[in-house]
Amino acid sequence: MAATAMGLWLATIAADQQAHGVVYGRLARGGELWSLLYRTSPLLTAAIGPLVLVGLAALDLLPLVTALYIAVGVDIVLMFVWGLGLGRRMGAGYPAALLSGLVNIVIGGVLVGSSSWPVIRTHMHPLP
């Protein structure tokens, strides 16, 4: 999960830098770079929770499968909140913002689920 989020974040930064270069003829620097990093920060923050939870599992403070279930749930909720918040920030009404949040859940579910499913499947047991 964390590797997927980090990879997406780095790919987004690279794409934003390339787009900035095409539009302005130079890479983003200073305030523009900070703005770019801020806009892409949700992808990076999505990696922090799973890293902390897997760290707790590594310290035997939490079973790995429980840590993964919690991480998946938290990341999917975050994806919905970011979609809803961004929809509202762009001036959309609540129905359109809710749809944006739901689309983010689908995208987040595919990304998070595809990266964590192999680990969950090998440790499959009912929730504690």
C-alpha cells in the first residue's frame, strides 16, 4: 500500500513538473514547487498510516492482518473525504461532491486493494 502511494505521488510530481515545463518553459521552483507538493500531499499522507501500522505489527504490537485492515479502511475513508472536499472546493454542489468522493473510493479501492490483497490473502482469517 505504502509503496503504491509513494509511487503514485512521485509519478504525479514528475507529471506536474513536466506539464509546468511545457506551459512555462521551466520547472517549478520556490513557491510554485511548494504549491505542487501541497497539491499532491494527499497521496503521500496516504502512505503514512500504513507505514505506521505495519511498523506496529513489526513490533508485535498489532497483528499484521489487523494493521492492514485498519490501513485499508482509513485510506479509503481519506480518499472519500479528499474527493468530497475537493468537489466542494471547486464549487460543486453536494450531490456532485459526493459523486467525486465515491469515484475516489472506487479508484482508492482498486489501488489499495490490489496492492494489499496478496498479503491479506496469505494471512486470511476473520477480523479479531
